[in-house]
Amino acid sequence: MNMPYEPDHQLEKRLSDGLLDVLIRAGLVLALVLLCYRIFSPFLGLMMWALILAITLYPLQMAVAARVGGRQGRAATLLVVAGIALIVVPTILLGSSMADSIHDLIGSIRNNSFQIPAPPAKVAEWPLVGKRLDAVWSLAHSDLPALIQSMQPKIGTLAKAALGMVASMGGGLLQFLLSFIIAGVIMAYGESGERGARAIFDRVAGTVRGEQLAKLSTATVRAVAMGVIGVAVIQAIVVGLALLVAGIPWAGVLSLVMLVLGLAQVPALLITLPAIAYMWTIGDYGTVPAVSYSVLLIVAGSADNVLKPLMLGRGVDAPMPVVLFGALGGMAASGIVGMFVGATLLALGYQIFMGWVVARDDAGQAGDPSTPAA
């Protein structure tokens, strides 16, 4: 005879009380996390840049510390002072030169002393835009004030956009300087910070796996820094030398612009193509020199296509395409900082996934009866 089912009310009460206790604790932890993120979010970009700079420059910090008797604080201070000097001084000089150039340009336009040379006859023969460009260029040559008057609304819009861009660049430079100072503080306590980061990875992924993921994260950030900043510097030098050899005016300024565009991951064609167009239209070049210099500029502008695969994934225990796609996807989502974050996350995800695949494969071989015993 079946006994009637009697629910255990005491057990149900204990389970419900335990579940309610877990939910309350989880809710309090979630609220605390959200409040901490809300307080910290204004400084998130600043701290990300500081962490990236600290990870990238830490080997140099250790080398400088070895020269000053192992004093980490003094080594970090020397690096920060040198970095700020290398950033601030050229920026001030370039900003002053740019301001003087703009002032002289505005003064010459007001005095009607600014002259634009007549367009070459070949310009009108260009497809699609040749006739329109020739008409505008001719009007600028013959009557520049009339052209400026006719384009007054567009010039006002462009001026506002230019002022916004300058303000954004100034804010970005200030943020970068502050992040550089914070990076110096992080590097001064680099050994304890490294132990803390490794402890976090060990707590999340285990002792052996955590150490591997910590090293992978550090190597990925440094590889992306070299693959972006290093490639931008090298390409700016190569393009600048090519412009000097070709005799293009303002080669030094154009190489500096090339450096900025390289850091922003903008193709070098924005500099090399106008230079090639200058040689074929305005410059006094023969056919053979023009062809030779055009090939030289095209090759120099394509240097990043060779350097990025070599430097972007160097020292990283992940395939170069994984790092490259992570960097490009992160940049598309969150700008230059996202480039580092995207590459690191994709490299970590790849390693975790491949570790899971290897573990499954080892487990399958261990359970296979046909596998010979050791």
C-alpha cells in the first residue's frame, strides 16, 4: 500500500531561505559593482592608457632602474620627465609654428597679397573632377576674395569643425600626459602590481593556466604597441626620406603628418598620392624621374603592409591574424585604446579555446581502450 506523499516543509523553508540569502548577497555585490563602475567610469580611458603605457615601458623601466641602483621610483620619474619633454616640447614648437603660419595666411588674405598660381592645363583633362577643379582653381588665381565670399557658409562650417578638432587634440594631449604620469606611478610599483595581476589570473584560471594568460596579455599589449607606434614611426621616417629624395616641398611637415596618420591607422596614401599628383601636374619633373619617384613613394607608403605582420604578433603565443583582427576590430569599436583591448581579449579567447580543445583531446585519448598504456 502506497504511503501518501508528505512535503518536508522544514527542508523547503531552509532551501528558500538559503536561496533568498544568495540572491540578496548577489544583488548587493551587483549594486556595489555598478556604483564602483559609475564612480570610476570618468577615469576609465585615462587608466586604460596609463596601464597600456606602463606595460609597454616596463622593460625600459627595469633597465633604467638597474642603472640607478634599483630605485624604481627614481627610474619611473626619469622616464616620465623624459617622455613629457619629448611630447610637450615638440608639440609647443609645432603649435607655435602652425599658429604663425595661420596668422601670416590670414594677414596675406586680408591684404589681398596672397597669390595662388594658375592651374596647369592638364588639370582640366582629369576625369570626373577635372573641369570643376580647374574652374575653382582659376577663380582662386584671378579673384581669391570672390571665391572666399562665395564659399563663406562652407568656410564657417569648416572653421567650426577645425576648432573642434583642435580642441579635441588638445584634450587628447592633456589626457595622454596625465596617463603618462599615472603610468610612472604604476611602474614605480611594478613588482607588486605584477604579483597582484598574476594572483588575479591564478584565481580565475588556476595557477598554471593563470601564469600563461598573464604572460600572454602582457606580450599582446607590447606587441600591439610596437605594431602600431613602432610601425608608425618607421613608416613616417621612410616616407619622409622618400619625399626628400623626390624633392617634394614641406617634406618634414608631411612626415610629421604621416606619423599622426600612422598612429590613427590611416593609410599612407593620403600623403603619397597627393605628392605623386604634385609631381605629375605642378612639379617640374621629367617622365623618367616622375615615374621613379612615384614608384618610390608607393613602395614607401606600403611599408606598413610588410611591417605590421612582422611586428604586430611578435612574442605573442597566438597566431598573427588573431592579434591583427583583434586590434582592427577593437579599433573599429572603441578607437585606439580598443585596439589594445581587442587584441588582448581575442588572444586570450583563442588561448582559452585551444586549451579546452587540447584538454578534450587528451581526455578522449586517455579514455580510448585502444590507446596503449605507457
